[in-house]
Amino acid sequence: MKTDPFAVFYPRRLFLASLVVGVGSPAVAQFRVEVSGVGLTQLPVAVAGFRGEALSPVKISAVIQADLERSGRFKAIDAAGQALDETSRPDLAVWRQRSADSLAAGSVSRLADGRFDVRFRLWDVVRGQDLGGQTFTVPAGDLRLVAHRIADYIHEKLTGDKGVFSTRIAYVTKTSRHHTLWVADSDGENAQTALVSPEPIISPAWAPAGDQLAYVSFEARKPVVYVHDVATGRRRLLANFRGSNSAPAWAPDGRTLALTLSRDGGSQLFIMDASGGEPRRLTQSQGIDTEPVFAPDSRSLYFVSDRGGAPQIYRMPAGGGAPERVTFLGTYNISPAISPDGRWLAYVSRINGAFKLQVMELSTGGVTALTETSADESPSFAPNSRLIVYATQQQGRESLMTTTLDGKIKARLAGQDGDIREPSWGPFQK
């Protein structure tokens, strides 16, 4: 979420932070993942237990299977009782009897230097084709990443779309004592502390290269925008002008950011160089303009404004110009997120007092309601445009959810302690 001014409309979305830089320490497991729903079309895939994984710190086949199920594109077929590895020529008739369309098998072994050798192969059971494989030699700390990359390979081979399992997400947790900004695998595991604060942190936004996060802190007793280097943990001040500085959003080329400033009175949109300097004003309304987000072609900027009397989503040329209203269903629409392929707009709509995630196909204007919950916020698209991560409340607890674009498959990333907010899905890794 990239908020500040609209706290008057949506108080839960604003929590301002006094920030302390963290040390990048690894975390214990943050989530348990619970997948629910049935997709209209799911590919049946079997992932056999990897030979040797009982002695591995990570059960690679389980991570792969969980990734594939969470995508909503695959149905897991039980592979119990079959001893296979990447060198095996499987009896495809057996797998056809189990209704599997494809089969993945592999091995993991520890080398003399302490690293692990991981190998796998993918089979098309229906056509009897070898679909190739991969080999990795990695330290123990990279075994989960290897599992995610294997899942990416399987996803792309079987669907034609790039997998996003080896990408990262940023999110914020809140406990009674502090707030923490985390950077983690796409399933929430392998979390690393980026920032720790005795007060909240808001609006993390990934740079297009995936090497930096912009965010808002309140250590100066007002909203201030910083940019955080993910690898080193160093940060630099980006915007600390008079009044409020909030809602940073990177341009697709990573050279500029849009943000909301109240330096001239009301909250308006500005654009400024990623290295800092003097911002240039983009909007001139009498209302509140906030939550900017660039279209992937860099030509347009979507944002939220109450210039018509209530918050709605608008679009204007990225360099400034006349805005046009985009959302018309409902009287209160906020938190725009544009899919990387430019096809979809996700946002939150207030419906009978409940805040619900919606997705619009921009070419037609058709809107689909994705959730049954009532406190959704902060949608963010996966880099392949196939999934959305968002924050919500269930049974009085805050959690992160992912959903397919039809809303039929959801995965709940349920935290062990405290509230979980502000998800932002990072780009594909270079």
C-alpha cells in the first residue's frame, strides 16, 4: 500500500514509523501455507521424493509441490511408493494410471566440501517425452532457492508462462514491541530482516531491478521517504520536504519515482529522480491525489483522488496532463496495482462497509470480485501477472493471501506471531 492522506478514509491503512536499520539476520519460519479452492483447469503433476533428501536440510520435493499447488495451475498427484531419481526411466503406464500428465524426479547429495548437488528431470507422461532437467551445486542455505527454481522450470515447461517461485516478496510484521520489514521467498519462507522499528513501517515498493526498496518512515515525526539497498542494508534519504512525503512508486526504468507530497499545501503527485533532487509537480487538483503507480509501458500513471467527492482511481499521462477516471463501480476505490503485462488493474473497493479486493480487465472495464473477506488491502501482482498477493484479516488475525485472477485458488500465508501487512511482490531476478 502506498498511503498517507487517505487514512481519513481508511484508518487501518495508515501506520507511521520511526525506523532503525536492521542487520539482515535470518528469521525463523514466518508462515504456514494453506491452499484452498479448485481451479477450472489444473494440470495433474507428480513430484516424486528426491533420492537422498531425507539427509538434506530441505525436503526439496515438498517445496516444489507446494509451489506448484499455490500457483493454482497444478493438481498434485500422489507419488508415494515410487523410488525414482533423475536417471530413472519411469514406467509411464504406472503414472498414467495415477492420472498424472507429468512427472518430476531427482536427487540431492552432500559433497565433500559441504555443498549439495541437486539434479532433477521432468517427464511428459502422456507423450512419453523427456522435457529436460537441471543440475545445481549450492550451499545448504540455497537449497530452498534451488527448489523454487526447479518449480519455475516445471511451471514454464508445462504452461508456457514463467514461474515466480524464485522471486521475493517484502512485507511488514507488527508485534506488541516492534515492526519489522522483511524480504523473503515468494512463499514467505527464508525471511531476512531488512528494517526494525519500535513503531510502524509503511509502503515498501520494489525497484524494477529488485535491488532496492523504497519505503516511508516517520522517524522525523512526519512521513519521510527512504530507499533501502537490499543487499547491503544501507539506506538513503529520498524525500524529506515540508509536510508529508509518502506513497513512493518506481518508474519501470528505475530512474525516477512518483510520490505524494504536501509541500505546497494539499497532497499532490510529484515525480523526482531516484538519486534525489528537486521534485516536479504532476497534479493540480483541489482534492487529495495519492497512491501513484506506473503502467508497465511508462506512458501512464494510475492514482487515487477524491477530486470527484470520494476516492476513485484515475489515469493520466506519466509526465502530467488531464486525468481520466478509471473506476466507476462503487463509491470508494483505492490501492491500485497494475499487472506487469498491463492487462489488469487490482484495487480495493469499499462495499457495504467491507474492503474487498477487485480486479478489472483494463481493455473491457469488466470487474471481478476476488474475495469474501472484509478487510483486504495492499494488492501486489506477481511478476508473471498470474497471481496477486494482498493483506487481509481472517478470524481476527492479519495474514497475507495469494489469489489467482479468477479468485478460485487462494493460499493463506499465516504468520506465527503478530500482524502481517504491506506485501509487495518483487520482480523477476536478473
